Amino acid sequence: MEENETYKNPWQYQGRDFVGSDIGDNYGFVYLITCDQTGRRYIGRKYFYQKRKPRAGNKNVRRRRVTSESNWRNYYGSCPELSEDVKRYGHSAFVREILSLHKTPGKTNYEETKQLFINNVLTESKEDGIPAWYNSNVLGRYYRKDYFETVEEVNTST
């Protein structure tokens, strides 16, 4: 895609559409997706590039990993709950914002984890008691079910 590229529901970064030429020497980004219909949010990370082994052709040729651009333009996270809402409400009901850009996978991963804890994604609820965030775990180690209290639980524990 060229500089004047457009893609559906583009990522926003610092108040404008983010395009391929904006990647520069960055490896990945941390993002926030917000559903206009429900107000629920999701924090995640995405790499601009992926490495894969090409399909086997000649078995005598040593296969090297090939780097190619990832599907970052069309990405809406890996969360099943979020995916269901994207199907239900449509892509245009979601605001996709890049929070930060990072030069290495390690810095991208660190910032994602930091943002998940700073924003209390496992414990924050909306007024109706529904989780405010689509995120259901952090690092596959900390789970919403272990920390989240519904409005009813809070009212009965006081």
C-alpha cells in the first residue's frame, strides 16, 4: 500500500489515521479498542511483521524464515468476546487506537502488560456490573474470574 493508502476503520495514532509508511523502524504497537455500542474496551499488542518458514518445495534446499508484514491493518484482537461483538455490531462500531509504538518485541510485550495492570482490566466494571474490559486474563496467569467482583458481590460483602 502506498502513502495515500486507505483501509477499513483505520488505526488512529496521535489523532490521525496510521498508515504503513508510519511504521518506520518500529516492530510493534500497543493498542486500545473501544466499542461505541457498549463502551467496553480491550488492550492488546500487535507486531507489524511475522516470521514464517516457507512451504517445502525442494527438500534439499535449507528453508529459512521469511519476514513479511502481518495483518495489523485488519486486526481486532484475539479475544473471543471482542470478536463476537465485532460480528454483532460491525467493524465501524469500534474505535482502534494505537497507544504506543515500540522497536522490539520485548518492549512491546512489556508495555502491553504494564497497560493491562495500570488500567485494572481484570477488576473494573461498568455501572451495570458487566466487566468494563474484554480482557479476561493477563499473561495467561491472572484471570478475571479470580479478581472480578460483580455489583451484587460487592453489595453483599459490605
